[in-house]
Amino acid sequence: MKDGEKLNFIRENFRWGFKNYTTEFSMLVIFIVFFAIMSFAAAPYFSRVNNILNVISQIAVTAIIAIGQTYVIITAGIDLSVGSILALSGMLGGMTLFYQQNIFVAMAVAILTAAAAGLFNGLLVGVAKIPAFIVTLGTMGIASSLTYVISNGNSYAQFPKVYSALGNDALFGVPYYLILVILLFVIGSFVLVKTKLGRMLYAIGSNEEAVRLSGVNVKLYIVLPYVITGFLTGIAAIVNSSRLMAVDPTMGKDLQMDTLAAVVIGGTSLAGGRGSLFGTAIGVLLIGFLRNSLNLLGVNPFWQGTAVGGVIIVAVLAERLRTLRQER
């Protein structure tokens, strides 16, 4: 291939990427500008390596769950129960670890509990055809209540020291949890782009009835994203308890808002049929560093929810305007 042909190839691919991922690239630019501004506004602390690593450690749990949330929203669904499921699965896993001192059994309990909750959501949404908002809102209340019932409102700690490895140790200076997050995003992106499951999720989100008429088992492909989200929530619960070396009934607070914000900000349409994990990753970073910058600037913590909620509304409005412009 000649130099001129290579240049044209690169140019055409860039145009294709920008056309199909306009929102994602726009949010990437916004994040870069935001990071640059905050590096001056909250200098010298914001851009320090220790602060960046601290933010990354805080958003790791959100990032893992946001992968599954992206899958769900691409199908035009929603999962409001992820925070409560994390608390319930984390508490059951933590209590198992506290009493049995068996790491593998505790991890299995956490993951299976969260996956079962995801399956429960998926069956009600995909098979019983109950709106996802109602189902996951109900599951959120049930899981939150059960967490307090089984723990009697108590926290649990005194776990085996080796359990802290995932949340606190590193490989060649890179934290294990960060390696896990990157690996999950790579696998998740591959599934969305290169597999039948990914194609079906996009198709169902775009036109569920057309997919059903083509003979596809739509119910299965609606259930699967909720199971995957539950499975990832169980993994996130393990990372969280490993990092803190404790479990508490309040774990998972605001996670549903943060994951939804990250996914929507990243360009995934709430109407379904469009989205990418590249955009979700940008959304997770933006939400994490937004909260961090508010803390560094001394903004009252009670205003943080307002800031995140405002960002969600702006992102949804921008997506709506973009859709209307395309329809014209």
C-alpha cells in the first residue's frame, strides 16, 4: 500500500469512527478539557499521581458494574437494583468469609447471589414482560431490606489478610483491580462488537418486534444482560470488600446513579440500540473525577448528587437533540 493510499485509508477510518461514535469522541474531548481546567483550579492536588490512583480505586467498582449496565440499556432496559444487589451479595460473601475463613467459598457465594438476583430481574423483564424500571426498583428495595435483615445492621471485618490482595496489591506497579477492570472492558467490548450476543442486543434495542418476527429467541437475549450485570456486580462486591477488608449494609449507595450516569454520558441511548463500552469508560472517568474535583474544591458533599443528576439530564437532553437532528 502506497503512502497516499495509507493516508486515505486512515482518513476514511477516522471519518467512519467519528460519524458512528460522535458522542463518545465529544465526551472524550470534554473530559480532556475538564481535566486540564481542574488541574489548574484544584492545583496542585488534582493532577498528582496519588490523587489519580485514588480516584481510579474509587471508580473501579462503578466501572465493573457499568459494563453490565451498558448491556442492559442497549436493549432499552434499565437496572436500578445494582447498588442493593452489591450490598446483599457483598454482605453474604463477607459473612461467609468471616465465619468460614474460606476465600473461595465466600467469593462463590457473592457471585452466585448477585447472578441469581440478576436472573430474577431478567426473567421478570424478559419472560413476564414487566417493565424493567418497576422490576429493578422492586428488587432494589428487597435486596436492601434483606441486607439489613441478615446482618442485623452490623458490619463484618477481620478477614484473612490474603483476601486484601485483589483490592490492594499490584503487579509491576499496576493494581490487580485495575488489571481486572481493563480485562473485563476488553472482553465486554469484544462480546458487543464481535459476537452474536452483541448483535442481538443492539438489534433488540433498535426494534424488538422485528427481531422476534425473524425467529430469534428474544426472551433469552433480554434475560442475559441482567444475568451478566448480576455476575459483574458480584465481582464488584468482591473487589469492594477486598479493598476495604470489611462489608457494611450501606455498601452500594448511589451506585445505580453513578453507573447510569456513566453509561448515558458515554453515549448509550436510553431508547436502546446504541452504545459502546468505550463511551462508558469515558463516562466512568468523568463521573469519578467530577466527584473528586468537587471534594478538592471544598464543595459541600450534599451538592454532589445535584451535580451528577444535572450531568445525567444534560447528557440525555444532548442525546435527544442528536436523535431529533438525525430524524430530520
